[in-house]
Amino acid sequence: MSAADDVKLLAGRLLAHHARNIAANFREAEFKVFSQFGDDGIIQYLIAHLEIPPELSTFVEFGVQDYSESNTRFLLINDNWRGLVMDGDKQSIESIKARDMYWRHDLSALCRWIDRDNIDQILRESGFSGEIGILSIDIDGNDYWVWQRIDAVRPVVVIAEYNSVFGARRAITVPYDPAFNRTKAHYSNLYWGASLAALAYVGRAKGYAFVGSNLAGNNAYFVREDYLGRGGIVAIGPEQGYVESRFRESRNQQGHLTYLGGAARRRTIAEMPVYDVELDSVITLGTEL
């Protein structure tokens, strides 16, 4: 690691102590070392309060790009967990393997384009099956559909990215397309993934309860039902735990940032089709939150 990473890791260890032993809730626990937002702190809070046993100190994360910003890198380095990371970009995976953390820790990195039909086979062939500590899903597209099909691993905690532009109320996702590409699907880069309510819907079907979101409004946390109640971790409803994102990543047809926020983002993709998982039908997104 670089000297800058060493300093970040040292500060992170102090913050991890606070998250594990002092923070009263998700919000107080948040901090960022290698995560994109405050998820490093939330993860430390959860693994301590849920008392995940050492034999389950294993994670799977996909959609990691070059692993510079990820939900599990601090967990790998600080807590010495074993893990598997995947991304569809070959150069990103080669970059991960070239770093010293790859030989210092028990990390596997695979270049794979993930869809709902291949995910279980990839996991099993990579030696990851059964109970694990954490599964983190961030593929900016078929997140709902892929989680729905995962049976190879049974994580205690699932972290799934949600699209807050889809609103708090309706359980909707982009229709399944194994070749889905966020930028190609709509020039704005706003049409992707699933709503929080949709992820909570598939979570319940798989035996998971929604327990909260990060302050940035992009990652949702689910805990396996047999772990609920430990350390005061309880289920909440998606409307209660929904956080509207404030980051402004919209683009115009030339690919330049337009910095749209709030309802303007939704109006941009209002005519796009979404699948309502409760109605089992494809509808138009519309402008209603």
C-alpha cells in the first residue's frame, strides 16, 4: 500500500473502534476509508453488533472496478477477512492483482460479466458457497435480478445498491437484460438498478430484513432473519429507511455532467420502462415519487 493508504488505515482503525463500541446507530457509525461513502463504518458496526463468527469472515463483492473504492477493502485489510471480488473490466482486475494487498491477503479477483444465469456457477467454481459474512452487490443494472438468483452463498449481511431516483414507494427495477449497460440504456446515466422497495421485496422472499441505508442514499443493508435482534439490529420498512441521494451524476447526450438533482432527475427518465415486481408487469416510470 502507499504511504497515504497507511495513514488512512491508521485513522480507520480509530474510527472502527468508535463504530464497533461507541456509535449508537448506523448514522453515528459511518466513516469512509476505502468505501465510496460512509459504508466502512456501517460494516464495522454491523459485524460487531451481529457478532458474526470468525468462521464466516468471508465476503463476496462484485462491481468493484479496480477496488480503489469498495465496500470490502477495509474489511480485507483491517479485519483480515477472506474474499472474492469481481468486475467485468479486465484492466481493473489486473490492477487489483498487481497490488501488494493481493498477496498480503486471501483475496481472489475475477474478470466476469455477471448475469442471473451464471452467478451461482461462478461462485461455486471459485470456491465460495454456503454461509458467508457479507455479500455486496453493485452492478448498476441487474442488481435485483442477480440477487434473486443467488443460492450458492448464504450471507449474514447483504449490501445492495439502490437507485433513489426510482423513489421510496414503488417496488420497481429495470427490466432484465443480460447485456444491460447503464450508459447505453439512457444517455443521462440515471436509468439503472432497482428501487429500495424492490430490493426489500426480494430480500423478504430470501429471508432477509431491511435494516437501514447509508446517508448518501445509495446502499441498502439487509440482515438474515436469524440474526435479527442481535445488538439491537431490527427491521425497518423501506419507506422509513429510504434516503434520497444528493450526488449529481446526470449527463447530457454529449456525455457531459448536467448536475441535475431532486425531481429533475426523475423527469429526465420518466418515459423509461420499469418492471413492477409486485404487479408482475412492465410500466412507465413516470414522475410520481
